[in-house]
Amino acid sequence: MRSKYLTLVFIVSISLTLTSCSSVSTAISKLKPKHVATNVLSGREGTNGKLLVVKIDDTNLAHPQIGLEDADVVYIEQVEGGLTRLAVIFSSRLPTEVGPVRSARISDIEILSQYGRVAFAYSGAQKKLLPVIAAANLQNLGAQAQPPTIYTRDPTRVNPYSMVLRADLLMAEVAEKSYVVDTAKSVGWSFGKAPKNGVSTTTATMHWPAARYRADWSAKDKCWLLFHNSHPNVVRTGKQLCPTTLVIQLVSITDSEYFDKVGGVTPFSNTVGTGAGFILRDGQTFAGTWVRNSPDVGTTWTDALGAPILFAPGQIWIALTDKAPDFTHPIPQASSSATK
């Protein structure tokens, strides 16, 4: 009888010990930081999904634009007449709609080649450029070969500012037809703490011959509030676009062999080689040098000592311009001990 009693005590003791260990193990696991997936392009929370690039109109009549708040990277390019157009890159988040969609340009092919094979969405292109796009390393998904259920029209907008892409349906087609589209990969920059040699900046103004962008640092939102031609750059949802990292990349812009339908010469922005520019993050400006040795490799940024300039996690805007920006710096506060 006594042996049975001792056996029961032993079993209960072991059970309590295991339960205690399990509780401790559970508590420890809760203390461990959970791994959060981040997108390699923007550094923000999200997956490295398949790459979708959409060409977006950037004239006054195209605003408010649609879906740009979900982009990982946005390029501002110069087009005919000194206006700007956007190449908008999605990977971590895919909005239902993006727009207004406009036509492709020759600069897009060189800009996008560093990303690998992307799904490329656009409204059309100059006849001479179409075979160049078809031969490029991208999945050609222009409106000319897609149904109106994917490239829709917004009845509240006038042409040519009314085309809206159903991005969800387009990428569903990519999956259904097994199109070869790459997932996001590093294109040169990386993320981390800001360097220590920045210049405090409140405002940066970027110029093109017939367009202007302004970026105001928002300490509250920790990003750069954008203004397009002096108006708040607000998307259809009412949100003002506000990248955490703003890149001003000074490039050579020259005439190409292409023309628009009214005879305007298409400019070409050269993004391969090396040049100067500025990285804006955390309310500071960092002067740097960009290097991209060939079309298929990414773009790196270094400071005067050759150290990498790290980006802040979040949406990135890259302004490709050949004009130096204007900066506004905070006014130093007067010392309380100053003579009155």
C-alpha cells in the first residue's frame, strides 16, 4: 500500500514539475521578440511580394492620384514639356486601384532594370517605343493587351486622366497565367540609423522646367509632407503623401530619339553611372554620391568618407532631376542669456 502511495506522489510531483516548466517556457517565449517580415525595398513591415510598376500621370488635372499611399518606392521623372510623371513600385502592399495610368517612357526601362523582371502596367507608348518595351526584361502588361475590366475608366474624370488600373485583377492574372515576375530584392540601399553629419532641414524644393515639388519635414509624422505645384499632394483617400526617405538624385537629362504625339521631344534621365545628390530623412539632409555601374545592378549612396548613407524604413520617393534643390533650414533659437 505504501509503495502505491509513493508512486502516486511521484507521478503528481512529475506532473506539477512539467506543468511548471511548460508555464515558464510559455512565459519565456512571450518575452522573445517575434520576427516581423520587412520589405527589402522600403524597410517597412510587409512581405517581399511580386513587383508591380505602374506609370502615373503627374499633371495638375491628374490629382488626386489613386493608390500611391501603398507604394514602396516612387520615382519622379521628367517628361515632355518639362512636366513630371511617376513610376510607382508596389511589393509589400497591393491596392485594389491605382491611377490615373499614363504611357511609358524610354527612361523607365533603365530605371526598372535594376529591379529584375517586373510586371509593367501603363496606358500605351509611342509606336517606336513599343518594340523596345517588348524586348526589355519586364512583363509587358500595357493596356493595349488587357481587357477593360482591368484597365477601367473613372467616369468622374476626363480623358486622358481617367484610366484606373485594377491592380488586384492584374496581379491575379499574373499568378493565373504563371507570368515570370520577380519578387522584391535589394536595389542598393539599406536601412538603419541616420548618420551623424546631417544638416537640419525643414523644407526641400525640387524643380523641373514645368513642375515643382516641395517636401516639409513633419516631426509629428516623422516623414516629409509632399506638395505638388504648391498644393498638398493628397491622394483620393484624403491622405497627404509623406515619404520617410526622400532621395534627390541629380542626373543628366538629355533629348532622346523619341517624341510624343504632338512632336514634343522625350527627355531621357540617365540613372547609370555616378553623380551627386541628397538623402533626406529624420528632418536632416545628407549630401552624398550615387553609383550604379550597369543597368542590371542597384544604386548605392555614400557620404564624403565613402560610408553608406542608410535610409529610414518607410515609403521612399526618388526625384530624378538635373536642377539643384533649394533647402530651408531651421532658424537657430536665440539664447535665453542673450542681451535684450
